[in-house]
Amino acid sequence: MKKVAVIGCGAYMDTGYGCPGEWRCLKAAALGDGKFDKESQVVIFLKCQCPGRNTISNTGMALKLSEIQPEAIYLSSCLVNPKPGCPYITPEELASMLEDKTGIKVVLGTHDYH
């Protein structure tokens, strides 16, 4: 089974803007739906907290502490397609920074559930 990390938008999850929490991402990973190419085990789940300064370092720490290396990092659908958009960073910028820091492929989005 593919092992993955998921980073969600903390503002969306904490306030319920279109997503009551991480269950949609976990469901998509377990079923191999959406952006997941096969059934996947989420070994790391993090929230990006505004303004996102700690997301890169928190991801690095989670990778170190989990002792399980994910094959990919997924930015949640609520982080990739927020309404309104994030005023601090684009998903593409965050993905690039994460890939540079970790050397792990970053996928934009997790699911298409509404």
C-alpha cells in the first residue's frame, strides 16, 4: 500500500468552510479516489496554519518523527482550491518549497467530493 502525507488548510478545517475536517481526504486515500492513483495509507496528516510560516518546518519534523517515509505529499483539495484564496502563498509555491525541502513529490489536491 502506498504511504502518503496530507497537508490540509487549517482555516478550512477549523471553521468548517466546505470541509468539516480531514475525513474527505482520508476517505479518498483509503479508496484510491480523486488524486490518489491507488489505495493509500496516510502516515502523516498536518494542518497548514495561517500564515503558513511553520508548514515547511512542521512537515520536516513530522517526516523525522513518523519514521515512515511517504512516497508523496498531497496538498488537500481545500488548500489547493480555497474560496476565497489564501492571501499568503499559492499552492504551487508551497508545493515547490516542500519538494525542495523534502525531495518528495507533491500532488495538488486530494479529492473531488463536494
